[in-house]
Amino acid sequence: MIFFSIIIPTCNRPDLLKLCLNKLIKSAVNFNLELIEIIVSDDSCDELTRSMASIQFPHVIWIKGPKKGPAANRNNGAKIAKGEWLIFLDDDIIPDEHIIAGYNKIITKHQNLVAVEGCIEPDDYKLLKKDMAECPVNITGGCFWSANIAIKKSSFETIGGFDEQFQIAANEDQDIYLRLIESYGRAAIVFDKSVKVIHPVRFATLKKYFSIYSIRVTNYAKFAIKHPEFTKIYKGIAFKAFDLYYSFLKLILNSIRLRQFRKFLQHFFDFIFGIPILLYTIKKLNK
């Protein structure tokens, strides 16, 4: 049997974390409590999460987060993990009651794995069609969203964990996915639909989107510089500029089809201004 360390980064969401932990404890009981540790790395600005965890989940390991973004928060939990495998979950997901047993089954079946990508389904598919609704859906694999993944600890340490230069929840999971593939090959990573979590559909706002626009662009620019073969962008030159604009054009047309006015404005801005800003940022960072 495999010993698992389940790492949950959290930040100011004690109520959502409570729902996650309640379901996760059931999964742990269904598997084997002696072969599991649950680590919560907390970036919250108050003591509410720590207090809730200590009172209602005394067996959960709570540690103070570094407050440097989700990538650093996950690494913070991984530093104290004792497990052979690290399972990374988000604090707002609802895990399946047999998720740990599912990970154990797939890892035991495939001896040479270094990572497993789990399934992420929205809690409401109809709601997901509404304007500005968002959810990291992954039902076919190839995304490696960090809301539900497992990585062999020795491999995680060998490649240096999550890259902490990505300070928002974007691209840090794609980055570690590409580095795992580069080091171990695509065959060493599998997707399993039965290892499932449910993720709530949330609504973004244009105000929030544009308030962190420069951070978002810089984040992706760093990703593009690090993985030019994946993004087709190097030193501010889009080798496949047509593909880049075409992908945004499809998003614009889809938002029109679904009558999503605010989403249309977001994608139209990205199409007209976002791509040039991105290319300029990449050139600037490369100097």
C-alpha cells in the first residue's frame, strides 16, 4: 500500500475548506487512515482557517503559508510531506468519497508512473454557460489542473516542485506538467476519469479581470519565455501569430453565440490589445 500526503493550499476560504475536508475525511476512512496525512498550507490573512481546522479537524496538519501565491503554497506543504505520493487538491473542491483509493489503484496498476491527472467536473453544467461563469473543467485529460493531481514525491523534488515565479493561479500547473513530460516522458503521466472531484462554478467580473491584468499578462509572458516550444512565442515574436489570434477569435464568436456580452468585451479587448501587450511584455522581460 502507498502512503499519501494530501496537500491543500488555502487562502481566506474556511467555509469552503470545511466542506472539502469533510468529504476528504470520508475518503480517507474508506481507504486507510494510517496511510494518509492531510496538510493544509494556509495563506489566509486571519486566524479563522487555523481555528476551524484545529477544532473540527484535529488530525489535519495545519501550517502557515508563505503568502507568495498558490505555487509557493503547494511547495510549502510538500516540504513537510512524508508520503511517497503527493496529492494536490484545491480548497474549494468536493472530492469523491473514493478518490484516495482510486489514486492508489491507478498508481499500483501502472508501476512506472510519476504523475496522475484526475477528473474535474463542474457542479452545474447549465450554470457554466452563463456570462462570465468559469470553472477548470477537465474530463478528458491533458490539462493537469492542480485542483486534482498526484505526483510522485521523488519526481516532484527532482524537478524542483512548482515554479514560484508564477504568483497567481495560472500556468504554474501547466509548467510543472511540461517539465514532468520533459524529464520522464508523456507515458509516465496518465489521466483517470474515475479519480474525480467536483468544482464549483464561479462568476468572474470585468473589474477583477482588469484589476490584475498586468499581473496576468506578466504571468503568461514568463510561461511563454520558459516554454516557447509550447506557446510558439519567443522574445516577443509569435511564430504562429495567426493561431494565437484565431484562438481568441473563436472565443469572441462563441461569446456572441451564447449572448455573453461581458465575456465578449473581455475577449475582444484581449484580441485587440492583449496580444500586442503580451508580445511587448515578453520582449521587455527578455532584455
